[in-house]
Amino acid sequence: MLCRTSLASSLTAALVSGSLLLGAPACAVVPSGSADAPRQVAQKADSESVLAISIDGMSVAAVRKLGKKQLPNLYRFMKAGASTMNARTEREMTVTLPNHTGMVTGRRIDASKGGHGVTWNDDRLTPNTVQAAAGHDVASVFTAVDAAGGSTALFAAKTKFSLWQRSWPDAIDRTTINDDNAELVDELIADLGQDRDFRFLHLSPPDVAGHAHGWMSKPYLRAVRKADALVGRVVKAVNADPTRKAGTTILLTSDHGGHGANHDNPRLLDDYRIVFMARGSAVGKGLDLYAINPTYKDPGTKRTTYGMKRPPVRNGMIANLALDLLDLPAVDDSEFDVMQDLRLTAAP
């Protein structure tokens, strides 16, 4: 799917059926001789397309409590692929926008130590971009795919994600923001017919219910079940076409868990412990990520630090894992999985 013409057309914004749709059609062409012309990819990628899903506020405690009978799609996801229920968020903060920005940049939060600098969690316009927050250039999985001539898309259930479109306007070919998660999934499924290399889907039901009623409350657990059903719809749609199924890897994680009515204590296990899953033709079946990755270590209940000799799996590894599956180099100046050595299959 890579090595096609890059999308560098100007962006448009329109309100479509109650959702915010930004970006140009996925068939814009870069003029010949453009500096943005796609480069060739030398090797065959493990995947033709990667879909990353983040379930906002989904706690490991809820996944375990509900189990496979109430979360059939997530448990089938784990059985069909490689996973852990003991991954970690960013160390500095366990809130939505900072952690999601870590997922797509492969960086920690602290800008003074090379991080992305996004420390807020709302729709503010100052700083206006990730780069402005960091005080230096910040690349992303979107810019890496775009540089290779690929196409990307973002589907998010919160308006704060418009930060990414402002930060990488030429690299995200479609941005759809819709707080109706069912409609958002409808739009993503409709987009599966487009030739894209990377999509990011953000789902919000657990986080919304957690803030309104408390984590592990009955409404919260219903919201986790709703998220499970949405994931099931996405997987079913990907698998509906044999060619698409064979060429797609789906990654799934969360930005934080939660406890009580909040999730902003980065020292609390319920806040910093999250799931990390992968499934697809490039992924082994029924595997524990720590069991097949001896260079990574299950942290138990520890919060962990950066720079450990054997680090935990982190949600910030999404970017470089996706690029590795697409046979592309790591995000410039990133930190998590920068060697692209996280395995999704058992050693031969």
C-alpha cells in the first residue's frame, strides 16, 4: 500500500452529519518533481495496513471483572493474537491527551527531556501545536507514513484531538471527530474501502462513564461492554474482506485506567496499568507479550521508570510498532520501541 502518491493537498473543514470532518480526499496527487514525492520501500512489509485502537479510560480491573462472557470481543482479540494486561502508560501523567500524543509520537511527556510537551487535557488553542508545546520539532507516526508516500486517518471521539491535525496538517489525510462513538465507528468502517496504511481510532465510552459515575460502577462497566461491542464491529468489518483481513494488523491499548471518579494519579496502579494487544496475520495466536519478548519485563505492580534495561510494554510503543509492521523506520527522535524490537510472534 505504500509507494503511492503522497497526500499534501490543502485541508478543508466541514460539518457532516454532526461530525467534524477535516482533510482532503485520499486520492490527492503530489505534482511530479515535488519534494514530497514518495520514496520506495525496499522490503515487503509484515502488514499492508495498521489500525490502532485506543479505548479511553478502560481499566484492567474492569476487563478482568467482566471476563470473556461479558467482553467476548476483547477476549477473542487476545486469543487470536499477542497481548498483556500489564502494560504501562506514560510515567509523568495518566490523562488522555498527553498519553495519546505519546502513542503517536513514541515520546515521553517531559519536553525538557525530549518529550512531546503536551501536558494539558482540553481544547485550548495555546500552545497551538505539539511542536509549540515541546519547543522543538516533533514527528509522529503520521509524518513517518506520509514521508513514505502512505495515507493516514484519525477517528476520535473528543474534540481535543484536533491538536494533532493542527500539528501534522499535511500528514493526516482524514480527521473525523464525533462524540457519538457508534457513528464514529460507522465512519471508520466506511473508510476501510480507502487505500490507507495507518488509521487511529479513539473510543471514549469508559472514560465518559467513569467521570460521571465512577470507575467500576455499574454504568462504567456497561460502558466497557459498549466499547467491547464497538471493537467487535470493527474487527468484523476488517475481516469481512479476505484480502483486507490478510493485510491488516490491529493494535489495541488504552491511555489510562481509573479509580473512584478520576484517573489523574500517575502513582496509582489502577491508573497506570493498561492493556496492550495485537492481532492479525503478522501476529501469533494466544501469546503473552512478555513471554515472547525477553528484552521486556513484566513490571508486576511497579510503576516503572524510563530508560530501564528491560522496560515494560508501554502504550507509547504504538507508533514504532505500527511503523515496524509497515516496514518503515522509527519516528524521528522517538524513545519507545525505537529499535523496533517488540515481537508479536514467538521465536522459531
